[in-house]
Amino acid sequence: MEYRRLGSSGLQVSTLSLGSWVTFGKQIDEQKAYDCMTAAYDAGVNFFDNAEAYENGVSEVLMGKVLQRTRWRRDSYIVSSKAFFGAVAGPKPTQRGLSRKHIVEACDQALERIGLEYLDLYFCHRPDPETPIEETVFAMNELIRRGKVLYWGTSEWPADAIEAAYGVARRYALVPPTMEQPQYNMFWRHRVEHEYARLYRDIGLGTTVWSPLASGLLTGKYNDGVPSESRLNLPEYEWLRKHLLEKPDTAERLDKVRRLTTLAAEIGTTMTRLALAWCAKNPNVSTVLTGASRAAQVRDNMEALDTLSMLTDEVMQRIEVILQERPR
């Protein structure tokens, strides 16, 4: 495993990490979650990502049970949570958003569900137009001051909002946001490669990118239809199926995946490993969040690190020729 600094902080995160969205509590039970997390930890993964909204808190409960079983030293791993959407179905106004009330209570609830004394990383899961950024920054700083959170950041925030939060923190001598969790993959590049470009330089922003496989599109498993065991067949994820496979450019993207799969085989790897390694190739990516429903998947994903050395300038250029997706 390789490790990278989380932005300009001193925290070292594994280049590949393990997320729990969709899988924990939806596709896998406690035993399978244990198998996946231990396989990742044994491979050197030290970051496990979660959120209050993932299965309305069930994902955090499962992760907590696994951590209790493993008895890993607390200083050997990193756990995150996120606040915004709430952890209950049909949340009341005070049970969601980024008000001081919800941020503080959501943190306490996440700690209780996971069974931890503090969160290493705590994200504002989306921007909240109903709450002043100053209130959110002060609330996060207070949690850090109390020792309940070590680093705070954002997820899917526009660059201007991140800059505004950073400015508030510097103005009042508070702890600024350290990291952002944006979507990033071969088909979704603008925000990470273009919009945030100045933030890496100006404020030392770190990134914990999600959906590196475009929800499975970049594995090639949808080239000939949707497998029966796919998450796209789950009733709650019909929206994701439409987003991935029922858009005007779907046929074009599937053709690109087929061509990329041929390229991956040519250089001696798989499409999945190629897509993960491609994300990790970006020096502004602190860690690539992977997902898995089986331990074997976890171990296969970890092999993407061996593919990094295969991504020469020539190979990267061939990928660009196929994608035609470089942000301008």
C-alpha cells in the first residue's frame, strides 16, 4: 500500500480506501462487512468512509460492530462520517442540514452508532443554502476543540463555497476545511481537474474521491446488460440505473469502456484496476474510495496499485484519445 498526505495536513491516508455506501446494510450483512474490512486492512487500507445517511445510520452501526470484533488499535485506522441528509426517513428540519444544532447532534449520534470516542474526518455532505457558512465553520471548529473531530471537510461543495469557508476560518483563527469528497472518474472530471485546481495550490485542499468506477460502468459489467445481482436492480436505486444506462450518451460511453477494456488487457491488467489506477494517478487525489460486497472484490481492487506503474505517458495519452473527456 502507498500512503499520501491528506492535502496540506500531516495525516497519511492509504491511496486506496474502503467506503460503505450502498453495500453496508443494503447488500451485505455484518459478516461480509467484516470480511471486506479485514481484507482491506490486511492490504494496508487505513481509511474507512461512512455517513449518517447511509441506510439511515445502519451502515455506521455495522462498521462499528466490525471494529469491535477486530480490536484493531485505534491509532491504526481512520473513520469518517458526514452530516447533512439526516439519519432518519423523512427528517424534520432540525434533523438535517448544516446548522450548529444538527452538526453537533449528528456527530454525537454517529459516534454512538460506530462506538468511537472521536471521528478522524467529518464531512459536510452537501452545501446548505439555509445555513450561513460562518455558523457551519464555527460548529466544526467547536467539535474539533472538544476533541470529537480531528479534521473536517466538505463533500460536493462548489469551489467558491469551500474558499468562503476557508476565509471564515482564517478570519476568526478557526480550523479550516482540510478535505473535499467529490465524485471523480474517467467520465466525471471537471470539478476535480478544473474547478478545484486553484484550491490545491492556494489552500492545500485534500480529496477523498468517490465513484471511481462510475457506479460500476467502468468495470465493463454493464456492456451487455445489467447482471441480476447488480445494485441497479435494487428498487431504491432505480434513479441510479436511469442516470447510468438511460441517458443519450450511454451507448457512446459503453463503447468507450469496451475500447478501454481492450487497452487494459493489452497492458496486462483489468478494466476495474485500470479505472482505479487512473484516478490514483492524479497527484491531487489523496485517496480513492473503493466499494465492495465481497472480500475477493476488495483484494482485486487493491491490485490496482500494481497498475499505476503501467500508466506511462503513452498509455495515459491513449486513454485520453478514447475518452475525449478532458475538461477545458
